[in-house]
Amino acid sequence: MPHTMIKKILQARVYDVAVETPLSRANQLSNRLGNEIILKREDLQPVFSFKIRGAYNKICQLTPEERARGVIAASAGNHAQGLALAAKKLGIQATIVMPATTPEVKVSAVRNHGAEVVLFGDAFDEASAKSREIMEKTGQVYVHPFDDLDTIAGQGTIGMEILHQHEGNIDAIFIPVGGGGLIAGVAAYIKYLRPDIKIIGVEPQDAACLKIALEKGQPTRLSTVGIFAEGVAVAEIGQNTFAIAKDTVDEVITVTTDEMCAAIKDIYDDTRAITEPAGACALAGLKKYIEREDAKGQTLIAINSGANVNFDRLRHVSERAELGEKREAIIAVKIPEHPGSFKDFCQALVGRNITEFNYRYGDDQEAVIFVGVALGGSPHSRKELLDDLKDYEIVDLTDDETAKVHVRHMIGGHLRSDKGELLYSFEFPERPGALLKFLNTLGGQWNISMFHYRNHGDAYGRVLVGLQAVGEETDVTHFLDELGYPYQDENNNDACKLFFR
């Protein structure tokens, strides 16, 4: 197959609709990690993904009779857009079956290219089965998103571009893996001409179908598939793609959700482009490789495969990026329940930036607070933090998925005390140490019964505070006026009354 595939790649028709995307040096990341890190910018394709290459090349091979029947495919989104645009270019009717979980931005884009969309199932494999069922009824030609030699050849043109764009040394190319079409095409071309270059596949830990196939020696279906990176959420590697990958892929690295989020941020910092999780998957693997190998001075290329992400997903990405970069830890800490204990705990963190602080009064004896703390980014930073807090009872929640997804947003409840509570929101200039200064200024005159703070990178930090006051409310407001921080009385806020009182 190697000679046949190379010929197919060289003859592939992709540039009627696709563009030759640039190799972009990631300057900040290269300087930070001590290696030459280069991004292959497939997010700059007309459909913001490499999939246009394989889809167009495939339907170019169809006979006039096949084109007249129309085409059908299943896709998590990027192949769908590529096929829809390719079909529109050639005047072919297209039907795309997409998982119901597909981001709306991808669904809308497919419809805007004139294809009919059928939403079915939660992941690619269910949508694929549905598309086969429709094909049997309609007679449309099935265009597989990855397990087709013409599709693989179209994706292989990326490898061809990389070698003529970068004539110098390349140590490794990192490629995201879903069904394997991209890695099969690129690996076939690269290994034929430059067998010295490592080809490294990168998969999410919860969707590692190539990794298990290489371990078992054959395509093997995963029992469950994570869908955070829906563009690579495939339960079983393709037969054709595996036949090529098993002989051309040097290894597979798996990455976590947090690591992909960190890579999305890295790409944004260097290019101001926002990728989808699958698009940043390869870079996440590249960074893991550098850390594992302690690599220095190497030239490493990551394929940025796509940028089709729903805007509202970015909330989750930004929340998890610092954790994925090992620049933040989240911990639960028990402290005595008395005035001043907040300040004492913050004194133990002096020199560290607090990124999050959630607390709700429980009883008179003990307080449990949820804290985010900025780290230095080294592998030992988290251990150093925990060592500095050895006098406190601590639970490290940094790797606890439930804590990160749910608990951090649910800390609260109604006050179980007859001491009364007054609620205020504050703003203070956001800079390292600002929270500690605020707590020191607030002092220990009143017991803090609730505290919520999260650093969102704004110029001003925002805090919601509950105070159990001794004396009249006017005494509190007089003191707060003297503090010098802008504040708002929240005692009549409807949300606070519903959830905290």
C-alpha cells in the first residue's frame, strides 16, 4: 500500500476548495519550553478544519451516475462541513447525520452550505449507524469521514505541505487522532520520504481508540467515549487507517480535558486564534512529550486541526486551562470558625496569588473553605504548596473531576445560625496580594459567614461577603464606608434571599 498511497496523495484534488495553510511558529511557547514549536494552521481552512481536503478529494473520484444519486455521511461536525462545501462546489446533493451533541456552530455551518442535516445519537458511532440506515433507503453514496483511501489521501496533502514548507530538521510531528484519517495520510507520506521524523498520535484519555488498537494488534471498540473533544470522539479506529498507522506511527500520547484546555489557551496566546478541543489535542500531546523527554532544542510540529467550537464552551475552557497547565491547584481546607481565621490562613499563603475562595458558614466549631491557588508551573509546585500548609487539614481536589465541574459552583446554602447575617459585595483592584490586603483591611471585628471570590483576569476583583455583625447594621456600614473599597448592600437581593437566607 505505501507506493499506492503516495501516488494517491500526490494526485489528490484538494486545492479547488482547500488552501495551503501556513506553518506558524508559536513564539511564546517556544521560548517558554526551550524548543522550536510550530503549528500547522488547518484552522485557517474555509471550513476551519482540515476535513475539507479528504471530503473534496473523495467526491471528485465519483462517477457522474454516483454524483447524481447524492452523497451521505455521518460526522461530528468537521467532515460534515467539508463534505457540505465540497458537494455544493460540485453541485451534488448532500445529507449529513450528526450526533445530537454536536456544537450548534457546526450544525449551522453545515446547513448554511446547503446540506440536509439529520441529528441522531450522542456520539459518532450512533450517527454512523443511522446514516447507513438512510443510505439503504435512498441509494445515496456513502462518504466515510476517515476510513476511505481517497479521504485519507486528501488529508495526506498536509504532510506534503509540511515537508516543502519546512526544509530544515523536524524531530516529531504530533497529530490528533479520531478515526485515524489524518494521521494515516500524513504518516504515510512523511514516513515514505522522511522515516527519521517521529509521528506521534495524540488522543483524549477517554477516547483513545488508536492506542488500544496498537496494544491489541487490531481495531478494538471502546465501551465508552468521552465527548469533550467531540471532533475526535470515535469508539473504534478505521480498518484502512489502522492498516497504515500500525506501520507508520511511532507512539500515541493521551491527554486530559484540562491539558487540552491549557493548549487552547497556549494557541490563543500565540496566535489569537481559538481552537476547538480536538484542534488543540496535538499541542497538548506535544507539551506532554517535552515534559516526559525533558526535550530541549528540538523542532516539533503540532497540527492544529480545527476551530469549530461553540462560544459558550469557552467558559469551561477558561475555567480549566490553568489547572491543565499545572499553574493552579484547588484544595479544601479546614480552619477554626472564629473571627480572624480567614486572615490567618491567607497569611500562610503569603507570596501566592489566590485565584478562588469559596466558603459558607456551617457551625461554630469548624469552617471548610474551597481555595484556588496559583502555582509556579513546575512539577513540584503543588507539593510545595501542600508542604507550606502542613499545619492545616487539607484535601487536594486538583484532580477531582466532580470538584472541578460541580462542587466549586455549588458551595453555599442557608445560614444555620441565630446570629444574623449581612451581605455585601465589594470591588478591589486586582493584583497579586490584593485579596490578602482586602482581608487584612476588613479585619477581625465580625465573623465572616460567607465568602466568594474568583479571579477572572479582570482589572477588578469581585467578592460577595456575609458578615455576622455585633450591634446595629449602621455600625457595619459606617465601618465599610471607612474601608475605602466600593461596596454594594446585597441584603435585599432576590438571589441572595432565595439561596442564602
